[in-house]
Amino acid sequence: MKDSNSKPDISRRAFLGGGAAVTGAGAAAALGGGVANSAVEGGAKKHYVMVIDARRCYGVQACTVACKAEYKVPLGENRSWVEEIEKGNYPNVTRSFLPRLCNHCDEPPCVPVCPTGATFKRDEDGIVVIDKDVCIGCKSCIQACPYDQRFLNEDTHTADKCDFCIHRVSQGLQPACVEACPSRARIFGDLNDPDSEVSRLIATNKVSVLRPGYGTEPNVYYIGADHTGENDHYAEFSYVDVKTNRRFAERR
Amino acid sequence: MTDHNFWGLLDITYIYLGGLGVGAFFVSAMLLLLGRNDRTHFTVARYGAFLAFVAIVAGGILLPFELEHPFRAWRVYLNFAHGLRSPMFYGAWFLVIFGAISFFYALTFMRRGASAEDDLARGRKVLAWLGLAFGLCLGLYYGVLHASLAARPLWHSPVLPLMFLVSAYMSGAAGVLFLFAIFHRKNSDAEVEKRFVRRGHQLLAWILILAGIQAVLVFLYVLFANAFGSGDQSAAIQILLPGGAFATQFWLWAVVLGILVPIVLAASFGVSRAERAPVPWWVAVVVPLCVLIGGYVMRYDIIIAGQITHPMGL
């Protein structure tokens, strides 16, 4: 029998016969002792999304650190991070924060380019994952992501990115970044559940996604996000400074 | 800047050598098929056959070094279930098939006493046709691999695969002309030597035509991105335009040296003197070198600059 604390097998084969991992999640949640995620209870198909209320984020980077610690992400890389946007001319100035992570797109451009099928979108919950045992490290998916969310993990020598903390979510827990956020700026849940908090937030707030023009249909929604880009000072004739807090100095 | 170069010099060299192989095969096969049973066509076609095989093998050897897990590469070839939407799946198959064709094609030239009318002539021509078809696929693939990625606005152009293909054919013609200039010894039979002279002019004329097409394609590539492309594409192409970080090397090395100088030299010493004198030795060396260097720089600039530029705004 599968150890409930072990990391779930993310191969395609495991998914095809892998309903058991999901149905056992409710019990595992009680054992785990964390915040139970009602979204994974029951066998219905999930549609996991994250809502980020940028109005609540004050750039403490707790999510960034929690993610690094959860995955031992190699130095210089991040699966999730928070960008800082300063803009305006005194006295009309603002400072806002934009948490970033994989968008787990409904039309993920990283999936079709993969020549081995190592990266794919899970049918049962919509999470875009990478099977590290199948990835050959050709870097096609890294090039294909319009959000530059993927990186080459120098430890595993495979593509890497946020997977919505699949090992936690499958046990009824919240993703590490969600649990670490002190201001509850990140809310995670099942969009297929009309009573979930994410469904309610999306229904009652004006939400936005990143780069909608690329047709990727992201599953990370933002409330009150400042979409100002680092080059927008040309158009706005005002000071704009974007700090990515990432290896790449410019926003990608 | 180099942080973004997930595809670097190894990839560029692999794509360049692959293109050189495709181009050399194209020139060899065209000479063989157009030349019917002429001895001079056959001799020059042999240079192309060998160059194609050597280039494609050299490129193929580089490829595994570019993968992080080369021993899993076999998975690409068996991924019929999910690979049909991946350009790299097709590219991997084209590379293997074209590599095999170019191997057997080169083999038909290696036999002692091989000639245009030997008993392998029919099989050689069949291989030439097959290699033309799969070479076309492979030559287009190198561009499609990049052009299919919307997230890289500098690459995301319908003109790019054609640019890479024409550059490949140009490189092939240049490589064969170079080998011809180096290895050809004057034939004692004046009539045969006259036909060899025509082959030199023929190769120079092909380079001239292909360089002319390439000049138009470069113009269209820049025009489509700058004037008709999306905001991201027109922002990205600035890196190649005056003031951009890659402008000098792109226009000076890839366009002036790689396209315009060969056009001027080929027009001056090739077409206008076609029936009078052999292609001067220095022209038959300088033109290929310009084409080969320019072709490499063109791929380098586009592949590296394409990873530095990125979608704008959020």
C-alpha cells in the first residue's frame, strides 16, 4: 500500500490508475495536521486555481522562502517569487507587489513542445507537471513558456517549475506558499466547487491574468494587481521601477 | 545576458552543421539529377555527398551533448502518443532518416570505379530524390523549431524557417564550391576541363540566386516583425535594428559579409564570365568563406538574441 507521506508518483501511468491517491487524501489530511483542503476530498474532477489578492501582499517574501525550503530549489532559481513595482512622481507614488508562479494554463504552450511527453497537464486536477524520470533536458518547454516560469534544475538536470505543491495538495494540504503567506494574499482551491473560496473570490471581484493575449488561459488569477511593466514609463512619462527579486534583472 | 541562453553555441553549431549537410546534399543531388550522366556533374556531386554525410554526422554527434539526459533520447523516437504536436519529435526522426539516406548516398560514390553510369546509378538517383525530400523537411525543421515558439517573439515569424532553409542551401553550395576549388586538379582533356569550368560557374550562380532570395527573406523577416508584427515582435526586432545590441554583427557579418559580398563577387566573376574563364581561385575560396561565416553568424544572432528578447508587459 502506498505510504501516505511519500511524494506522489507523477508519471502518466500512475495517473491512469491513480484515483486512489486522491480518494485517500481526506484521511491523509487529518493525519497531516495542516489546513485541510476540502477541494481534494471526493473523487470529482478538480480544477485547481490560485487567486492572488495583490492588495494584501506586502512583499515579505515568505512564499518565496517557503517554496525554496519545500523543494530545495537550487541557488539562484525560484519556483515562485514576488516582484516589486514602484511608480509615479512625488507625491503620487505607489509601491505594489506581484507574486509570480507557474500559471498552470488551460492551454499550456510548454506541453505540446515536449518531445517525450515528460511535461503534461493532469486530467484530474489541471496541474501542469514534469515527470523528471522522462525529461531529457532539451529545454524546449523553458523556451515555450511566455511567463519564463521554467528553469533548468542543476541538481536533477531537468526542467523544473511550480507544481502547486502536488505532494501537499494530494494529501489535503495547502501549497507551501499559501500556508506561509502571513497576509492570506494567496488563496488556493477548486474552481469546480462553486462553494470554494476561490470560486467566490473570482465571482465577486474584478480579476486579471498575466499576458492574456497569448491565449494560454492561466489558472492564477490576480485581484488588484498592478500590471505596469518596466518599459511603461515611456508611455506614462513617470518613474517606473520593477525589481524582480530573481536571477533575471528584467521582468520576463 | 547569457543567463537566458538555454540554447547556446552547441545548439547553434548543431543546427549550422545540420543545415550544411542538408544544403550539401541538395547541391549534390541537384547536380546528379540535372547532370544526367555527365562525368563532371558526377565528380562535383561526390564532393557534396561526402560533405553532407560528414556535416550531418558532426552535427549529430554534438546533439547529445546539448541534452541534459542524452541516454533518455530514445524516448523521443517512441513518443507517438504525445509527440505529434512537438516539432522536436519530427526533427529527431528527420535527422535519423536523412542521416541514413546521406550515409548510403555517400556510400554509392565511394566504390572504386564509381561513375554516373555504373550499376548503382538507379539506386543513387532514388536516394538523391529521397534525400532531397527529407533534407527539405530537416532544413525547414531547424527554423520551425524556433518559429513555433510564441514566447520568443524574435523567433515567432513565418519567414524564419525559410531563412534557415535558404541559408542551409547556400552553405551547401558554398561548401561544395570550396571543396571543388581546393581539390579539383586541371583535367588533361580540354573538353572535360571546359565542362568542369562550367560546374564552377554553375555553383557560383546557385549561390548568387540563393543569396538574392535570402536578401529578400531577411528584408521580409525584419519588415514583418517591425511593421506588421505584434507589439512584442516589433519590440524584439529592435535588438537587430540600428542601435540594437546585435545590430552591428547581424548587418555587418550576416548580411553584408554573408549575403551582399557573395552577390557582388558571384555577379562579377560568375555569371558575366560564364563561358570565358574559370572562376578565379580566390573567388571560389572567398565567396564560400563569406557564405559559411555569414550563415553561422546569422543563426548565432537570431538564436541568442531571440532568448534575450522576451514578451513585454504583463
